[in-house]
Amino acid sequence: MSDLDGQLRVTMRAELRRLHAEHRTTTIYVPYDQGEAMTLGDRMAVLDGGRVQQVGTPPHDLYHRPVNAFAAGFIGSPSMNLAGVPVRAGALPAME
């Protein structure tokens, strides 16, 4: 649907949701636009190299609760900022 103009894309998304609701079947849809996937999907899988990294509901699980750095960096536009932080033994104060 990426080649469609904006209005037609919105119309097609609505039609896909209607068909899905009407037929009550499992549908696998693989868009190239994650925003489109977040709009259409009831459940989504994030894959990296053919391996499932996370399955959940958009946006609740996937956007707000990513399970690893790949999922966190993949979902969202712009994507989440990730920074490496060195950890040393004894660097944190003891919890009381």
C-alpha cells in the first residue's frame, strides 16, 4: 500500500479492518511501514533475521514495553535512543 496516495491508503486500511472483522479469521499482513502495522494489527510479531524477538499488542506491549534492545530500537518513529553504559561491580549503592 506504500504506492497509494494518502487518502486511498486510509480507505484501504479501513477496508482491511472491515474484512478482518467480518470474516473473523487470522490474517497475516506484512507491511513495510511499521505505522501501518501498528494501525492494523491486533497482535504483532517483531522479527530479526527470521527470529521472533517479541509478540504483543500494538502499541501497548511493543511500544511501551519492549523486551529487548532490538525491539526497542525497531518500534517507533523516531526509534528509541539506546546508549551503552559500563557496569562495574560495587558501583551501585546498597539498597536499604
